[in-house]
Amino acid sequence: MKKSLLYISLLSAAMVLNTSCKKELLEQASPDKLTSDNFWTSRERALTGLAAAYSRIESFAGWDNFVEARSCREYYREDFVEPGADAYNYSWWTEIYNYSYNSGNYAIDLLWRDNYRGINFTNQVLENVNIMTDKQIDAASKKMILAEAHFLRAYYYFKLITNFEKVIIRDKVPNGEADLPKAPSSRPEVWDMIISDLKAAEPDLPLRSERPGTELGRATKGAAQAYLGKALMYRAGEDKGKATAYFTEASSWLKKVIDSKQYSLVSNYMSMFNGTTSNTTESVFELQQTMDESNGAYFKSYLSDWMAASELGGYGEIYGVPRLLTEMLKEGKVATDGLYDHRVYNTVFFKDDYFNDAANPRVYGYTYNEVFENNTIAFRKWLPASLDKLGNANAINMPMIRYADVKLLYAEAQNELGIPATAMTEINEVRARSAMPPLNLTNKADIFKQLVHERVMEFTLESSRFYDLRRWGLLSQEMQAAGRPFTADKSYYPLPLKETLNNPLAQ
């Protein structure tokens, strides 16, 4: 797979690239030039096509989309953050924070564009690999590549449907201009496609333990099962009339991940977010980054610089707000070592004895008071283990779905189905990792409140909070409590202006 990444730019020239899937017409063929007709001729070429399909995950290929646009889209919408001073130099950033954006916002356009590029790449893999002959590719490789393409198409559509109220289904490579205009599908139709693709992928994907080290980052059976569970949980939030059926099916898929024994919670929570570990036993699906420039295939970013407070030498684009700290400290110092829940220390720097211990200065060798003023709440997640890595691109992998998420989603589904004991078992196992004592809750409403808290503790700055609040029906309530100028029509992003201008049916 790593070798195949080298060919992404070459393949991109031969594949359909733009958001609306326009097809370049060649007047004459050149025998030494790659085209979609002569490219799909071997297993290696098929893997190269698959690498292109992977390349659009989280829009990682570009600075503006991954570091800036993605961070604004997914973090600034949350009720627990505020922009730093520099962010006000970029109107398309603060439009997201202030919920004043419109269809012309650059970050929204990038989100739509890159996910449809990913979908276009996966469609080409699905169509072309499917018709490759036995002489061109062996049956096992063919089955695996098609399964991964189904998983990736579901992933891209999951990103779209959770961000846009209207989504256009493009499930084939366009055959001429007549295929380009297309109206949005209903949300149930899009959810059906996502779930169908994941179910098509799951049987033919390998277990995590069956993936060799050279294939880290590629989809596994557990990843498909986890996203099936997550998609069904999200769908339950939209369709209350069928919620019980969705919770039941979600439980089944999430339980498969748990019963597989392929995953476990890692003891060092912080290591998953500061670059000291990657692809841990907790990672179910993870965005790969590497500083290895051998063979020319490397993926690294400046996300840490964007996330780091200016007091630490970062750009200072995002800070926590007091209501985040209030939520994270609400249980008090009840950890088994007399501290707060350990996850708070791993998520933010804040004014506390823990960070002001002169004998053990925990803010990169300094105490909190030596670095910060005025009770600043600075994020620690996604920062490197040592500050010398700021100002230079680094390679901190990004877990897209973790085993902790699987367990808490399973707990939520079980609670909704009236099985509190199982829900509490899962919650307590996640809490134990952070030295938190077990709880013995039996009331459904109390367990739900605890799950809301646990997801804040566990997933702050992991693109979870906004989407959780929306599926729970708490979005307007929490935004109002945070004093944010949110209105219900901002629950989803609008169709991008470019799409509505170029596609007469996209209204």
C-alpha cells in the first residue's frame, strides 16, 4: 500500500478529478499516456487506484483543507471552544464559529469537493476492478480491493450526510455530460447506501490481526463493523419512529467488534494524540501520517501548530472555554490517586496544582503560571510530546474511530434498549483507564447523562461533540447555554454555491 501511494498523483491525472465529475474528452489516444481505459491492467495498478481512493480521507492531502478548513468546520462549531486572536483575520473561519456562513464559504466548498473526489475514485475502483480478468488480478486481491472501496465510499458519504442536509448520490462513473446534473437524494436513501456499502465490505475485509504491518491504515472487518454501528446510532437520532430497530442493529454490529478480541483500551491515553504511539490496539480506523521520506511517500502536517496556544509557540487559533472545564471537573477529585479524571489533564492545560508543581513541571518543563495568564484553557490534544516539533511538520496519526467509541456507543444503545447493567459495564471499563471509580447507575436518564459526560471526557477535539448534540436533540439547548448565535437552520451546512451553480438540479 505504501508503494502504491507514490502513484496517486500519476493516477489522478488519468482519473476524473473535479467535484461535479466532469469527464475530459480526448481527441486522440496516445499509447504511452495513462487513461482510465488502459490503466486497470494489473493487481499493482488496482492497488494504486485504491491508494487514490484512500487519499481523500479527511482531505489530508492539502494544508488548507486538513489543517485550517477541517479544524474550523469540526471544532469551531462546538460549544466548548473559542477562536484565538489570529482567527479573526480569516472571515471564512469566524463565519463557522459565529454560524454566519453561507453557501459560498470556502471551508464548506472544500468539504464537499474532497469527499466527492474520494467517492469518484472509489466508484472508478469498483467499476474497473470488478471487470478485471483472472489474468490481470487474482481472485483474493480483487475481492479485498472491492471490499475496501465499498468501505471508503461509505466513509465519504458518512462525512457528507453528517455535515450536509442534502446529499447527491453518485454511485457510478459518469458517462458524458448527461450524467452530471443530478438532484439530491432523500436522507433515508443516502443512509441506506452507506449501510449497504458497509455490509458489502464487511465479509471480505480481514481482521486487524490479519493485516501485515505494511498495510496499516487500510480498512479491516472491525472498521466496517464499527462504522455500521455508528451510522445506525446516528440514524436512530434522525428517525425516532424506527430508533429501537436501529439501536438493536447497532448493538449487534458494535458487539461484533467487542467480541472479536482484536481491540483493547490502551493504558496511556495521551500517547494516542501526541505522536508517541500509532495504530495502537485501541485504534479501529486511523489516518496515517509519517515523516519517512524514503520512496517519496510521506504524509505530515502542521495541525499541531494550529492547535497549540500562542503561549506555547503555536498559532493560537483555538482555546477552551470555562464551561468545558466545568464539565470536565464536575465529578471532583475522585480518581483513585486523588486527582481529577485523568482525561482532563490529557486534554487541556489549565490552572491547577497538577500543572503548577515546581518539582514536576508538566507544561513542557514549565509550570502553568510560568506560561499562561488569566486562567487560560489551552488544548493539549494533538500537540507533540516535545515542543521542538512545533514549527515543523510532524506526523501524529489521527484515530478516526477508537475502541472507546465502540464501547460507549454500545453502552448507549444498550441503555436505550433497557439493558442498564451492560451499559454500565462498558462505561466503567472506559472510566477505569483514567483511574476513575466505577459507578452503579440503574436509571436510564441518569445513565444517559453520564454517557453525555463520558463522551466529553473521552472525545473532546475528536470531532464528536457537535454531532452528538445534534443526534441527541440537544444542539439548540447547549448552544444557547454557551451564548452562541446558533439557529436551527445551521444544524447542517448548505449545498455549496459552486454545486448549485453548476448543477441545475441541486436545489
